[in-house]
Amino acid sequence: MALEAVLFDYGDTLLSMRMNWRRVVPAQIQNLARALRPGLPGVDFNRLGRDFLFLRAEALKRADVSHVETSALACLRTALGLQGLEVPDEELLQRGVDGFFGPEEEGYSLIVGVPETLQKLTGLGLKLGLITNATCGHLIRRSLERFRLAAFFDSVVVSCEVGRRKPAPEAFAPALEALGVSAGATAMVGDRRDKDIAGANLAGLLSVLVDFFGEDKNADEGPPWPDLVVRHPEALVEAFEAWMK
């Protein structure tokens, strides 16, 4: 079956998420408190920060087994509940989450060659979608706009919004449905063997492993085995052009 569409992962596939996390995390906690303090003056924000990080870590552990995503907003609501607070104001909670992710977003950088590659792929007539494991959809869409990538994608699927995360095969269904394509006519491009490649293989998609940082020393070996390994974004253009025939 000829290739009709391509799904892209987000982190370290389109944007680099390499940053000094020891500096970023304290800044995230400070931003969380700054965003919430006007609306929740009685909160112990030192405790809230610790509880929020713990709940997020535990949710990620569960998700790695169950492939069920817990949103950052849900973790924040639970963390506040540990202090006896029930906050029905969704907008306030979202401001807290957005504040928390601000320092992380500032650390993202565009991977060289990505915009040019996306432009060429759309020029070939391919439908492009994004599917990512993430706990905040606002963060993903905001950064896509910031780096002027949003216009390339016909669909953006974030795990916290659909409840399932890669590598669960059903996590790919919303993206395929939104693009109106079958799994066999779609390629998944991502940097994680255990999430992107394993999930694509299980769901019946073509799988492309990207190794833009030269860290996968055994990128040509498996398992799980990708259908293709690329070291630079523009290598995708020639490969996909051949797969369209």
C-alpha cells in the first residue's frame, strides 16, 4: 500500500528537549506557585511542589505499565486535595499547569532541518499528523505555534487528551481517524524504540526511528525493529517519496 500520511512524535523528533533539568525543575515549582498564589493564598506551596512532582512521577510509572495517561491538571488537583482543597476552577488549575511548564518550554529548541523537511513532505501531498505522550496539551500546541510548526499538521493528538499513550496500539486510532487514513498507508516517525517504534509496529504502521543526536549506537538492530533508521530530518523526504510509489 502506498504511503499517504506520516505521524510525527514531538520531543527529540521535532524539537530538542535537551536541557539542564536540575535548573528547570526548581524554576517550574516557583512558576507553579506564582501562578496559583493570587487565587489560592492559603496553600503551602513548598508542600504543593513536592506533592505535585511525586504524583507526576508515580503517574508516569503507572503509565509505563498501563499505557493510561494522567494529565498534569489531574495531578495538580490531587496535590491540592492533599491539603484539603477542592478547586473547581479549571481555568485556575490550568494557569498553574501552564506556569509550571513555562521554564521547560523555554528550554526547547528546534532541530535543524525539521521545518524544511515538513514543508517538502506537505509538498509531496502527504498528510501530516502529530502524536505525542504528554501530560499537557496546551504546552504542545503552544510550542508548535511558537516554532511555526503548527500549520504543517492536519491533526495533533496528545495522550493526556485521549487517555492512552504509546506504545498502546489504540493510542494511534484517533490520529488515523483524524487524517482519514489506514494504518498500512501511514508511517510513524519517532526517537523512542519502546514507545514510537514498538507502538507503530503493533498498530500496523510503518515505523521510522530517528537518531538525530547520534545516541542509538545499535540503531540498525532491534528489537523492536524499525522499517527505517534516519540520522537527519531531510533523509525522510527521499525515503517517503519512494514509499509513495
